Amino acid sequence: MQNEVMFAGFGGQGIMLMGKILAHAAMEQGLEVAWIPSYGPEMRGGTAYCTVVVNERPIGSPIIRNPRHLVAMNRPSLEKFAPMVKPGGVILINSSLIDIDAGRTDVDALNVPVNEIAVEIGAAKAANIVALAAFVSRSLMVDFELMREAVKNEFAGKAKFIPLNMKAVDRGAEVARA
């Protein structure tokens, strides 16, 4: 069955990296994958979003108007994309930066203070990994352990960051299950 997620936020929040790691985990799981990045005209601070589509069969079109899931890292992204999410999907809201809810009763809305959690574990830059782990833990879009391995692989060239990112993975999963 086809499954899609849109990761959206400001440039510099690690939006593309979340999509890349999820896509890698899905490939390791043997799924067909499409990863489509989109940048605003500015790099840092501008809008950035990407869509990841996974399926057991070949993907007919990677262009998705109504994704099943959304990870919103800032308020403009939530306001713009939440109405497009299919009923029954997961909307992860970065409650560190978003003070409103999804405005939907037909989705699983998950409010996670990803920035605060990242600071607690030692690095604000790990907020995207906290969000990714919470999302995967809740949506079950890919196998959680494969996502954990994809995070390790992503940071293999900078091994000193692996322990921090594993803490981010664990805390994200913990919050999603609570």
C-alpha cells in the first residue's frame, strides 16, 4: 500500500535530512521510494519541504496533493499543509514553535516539543531527528529499527554525532509512545 509523508518547515531545520533518512530506511526495508525536495527562494529561513512516497509496488507518480502524513516544524507549514492530509493520517506538530493544534479531528495529531527535547539531550540541531523518530514511532511508516540504522549510516562520516542522534531517536520514540 502506498504511504506518503510531507516534512515541512524553515530552511535550516533539517527538513531534507529527515526525508532522506526516511527514504533510506524504506529502501532498506525493500520498498519502492520517491524523495522529492522543494526549497523556497531563500535557503536558511525560507520555506523548505519534501515529500517521501513509499510503496511495495512501483510508484506511479511521486507528485502527491494529499499526503497521508505531515511533519510540521513551524506554524506556516502546519497552516498550509494540514488541510491537505488524508483522514486517518498522522500530523506531527513541533509544539516548540507552533502554538495551535492541527484543526482536525480526523487525524492523529501528535504535539511534540522537539526543540526543547533536543536542547535537553545536548544539541538544538537534533530537533529534526527527535521529530523523525517520534513520527516513525507513531506512524509505523517504516520499521523503527531500520530508521535507527539509517540515522547511524547518515552520521557515519561524523561518528562523534552518532551517540547524540541515538539519544534523539530514543527520546522521540519515547514521547510518541507516551
